[in-house]
Amino acid sequence: MSESNGLQHIRIVMCQTTHPGNIGAAARAMKTMGLSHLVLVQPKYFPDDQASALASGADDILEQAEVVSSLAQALQGTTYAVAMTVRSRELSHEQINIKELAQRLPQEVKEGKVALVFGTEMSGLSNAECDLCQVLCTIPTEQHFGSLNVAAAIQIACYEARMALFDQQIVSTDKPTLARHDEVEYFYAHLEKVLLHTGFLDPSNPGRLTTRLRRLFARARLEHEEVNILRGMLNALVPDVKMLGSERHRSQNKSD
């Protein structure tokens, strides 16, 4: 077992941010609460002087920030991804509030890496982006004026994470290892190909059912070995189907 600060296990993911000042303000919010891992998915302007100005001394967070082209890339290596959303949605995901999330964080960081995912300033996260996460989380606000600035939402989330994890040394457990995001994504790709091959899915609209299957497995919180078992079953059913990626992408037993 290894020991580390739980805040180091949390990454903040900002998707398609249009205003660079919000990136800088988010970096400042993170640093004041002891978080340091920022991932930017297709930011419109970055790096940018306005981001640096609003960071107010948190330039190291900006310099270390990862810039990626997709949310799937941003979630690689994580075991628990949380879609931060301003409103409840008619999706079958589990939906919790920020206080409930804070109560879960000590256990989640013991089991792997956690991502808190924030959407664009105007429209938030899409349903497709939410489908890449295990749970939806809201920050309770005034009913008639509930929209938070994204940097303000990040400040609140970072504060709750700090209160839940500050000064706690997280000792990793010997419990079964949860599957990483990328392992689960390769399983989904494998499953879809097999279901198309067998005629179970409508090839003209496979997403109608695969979206529900994603949500089902997201609630199950698949373990590394369970993904191996499921992919073994799929290989036994259709041994000759061509899978996405190379063999090295199949459930790797390594930590991020």
C-alpha cells in the first residue's frame, strides 16, 4: 500500500472554455485550495495573457496544465469522473449534490484518480460528455438565478474537496482495483462491435442502445478484473471481430 495526499488524486477538467479569464480564475481557485492538476479540453484561447492575469500568482498551475483534444483523453487513468452540472437531467445516471460528493471523496481517492468535469460557459456539458462520467453532481443554488460562473463553480468544488481531504494521508487499499476510464472505453468499443456483428444493434442507430448500456455499466463501477472477464466473454462469442486499438490497449494492469 502507498500513502499520499488525497488532493493530489483529483484533477479539474474544463471543457471547451471560451473565455481565457475563466481558466486563469479557475487556476487561482485550485491553488488556494491545494489542487494542482488542471486539464483543458479544446480551450478556445490558451495560453493567453488574460488567463495569466486572472491567475493572480497561480501561473504554475497554468504552466503545468494539460491541453487535450477530447474529454475521453482528459479522463484517461481516472476511476471516478464527476459531471458538474447546474441542473438535474433526465438521464439514468446517479445524481448527487456537492455535499454528497464531498462525503464520497475520501473513499474514491483511495481507489483511484478522480476527475471533476466542467462544461462550457454558455451550455455546460453535453449529454454525450455526461455519458463519459459515472455520476452527475449539482451545486444547490437559488431556483430563479441558479447559473454559476464556471470559475465560481470550480472554487466551490475545490473548497469542498479540501474540506473533505485536507491533512488526510490517503492509504491505498488492497480492495479490487477499479477499472480505469480508458479500460472501460475499450470495453465499450469491443461490446458495440460484437453487438453490431451479431445483429443485436441497429447499425443505422447504434447509439440509442449503447448509451443506455454505458449508463448501466457506469452505475456498476466495473473493476479491472471484471472488465477482463467481460471482454473475455465477448471474445468467446465473436473471436474474429476486429477490435479498436492494439492488443496492448486491452486491460493493462498498471496504475496511472
